[in-house]
Amino acid sequence: MIEAMNSREPTGPISVLLFDGDCALCNGAVRFVLNHEKTQDLRFAKLTGQLGRRLRNLHPELQDVDSVIWADLDAAGEAVHLDIRSAAVIRVVRYLGGGWSLLQALRIVPRPLRDWVYDLVARNRRRIFQSRPCPVTSTGIEKRFLK
């Protein structure tokens, strides 16, 4: 499974950002990460894809999660760490580095409050972002999107 994730031999966990591939906001967020990342270590997968379904089956706490998920996977493709909702967003800004990493200061806000704001946006995202989702496509990055 990891071979499909990365052409080079993994030396540690592989980070994957799982997202709602049918959501314009989520697709836009993935494009944002691709345009602002300094490294190209992060992989992406749809929540409804093979990896997303597998992780949700292995982790019952994810069954009803309709949220972005940051997963660190070991060489066998097993999750060694999972972050959801606002914690996943904080992992993304840490990954982006530079000035974006200043947003990690949001960790001082209690997680229930951060997640409440996240859930408010998530519940209304399809109404607010009514445009059809544009799939993330670009030459050379398709290998970073997992099934």
C-alpha cells in the first residue's frame, strides 16, 4: 500500500490529508496547500476513497466524521496518529511552515471552541460555497493523490 503512496522508500510515517472530494471548499483547501507548501511530502485522499473508507472502518471514532482528517501512516498503511477538525487544520498550517505556521497559535483556544467554529463552517459549506467542486488536477501531482 505504501508503494502506491510514495515512490521512494518511506523512512517514517507518511502524512495524508483526507478531504471531502465533493466539496468546493475542501477542493479549494487542497489546491491552497499544493500552492503554498514548501515540500511535497503530504499525500491526499478522498474521505470516500479506498483509503478513507479503510481508515474509517479501522477507527470507529471516525465513522460519523465529515471533516478533514490528517493521518500519519506507518509503512504498512496503518494509522499511527489521527487529527480531525481544527486539530487537522493546525497540522496543515504547521506543514505549510513560514508565516502560515503562526496560525498554530490557535492551539491556545480550547479545542471544543475551535471545533465548534470548524463545525459551523462545515455544516454550511455547501450552501456558502455553491460552485461545483473542481477536481484538483495538475501535471505531476496525481501520484500524490491516493485511492
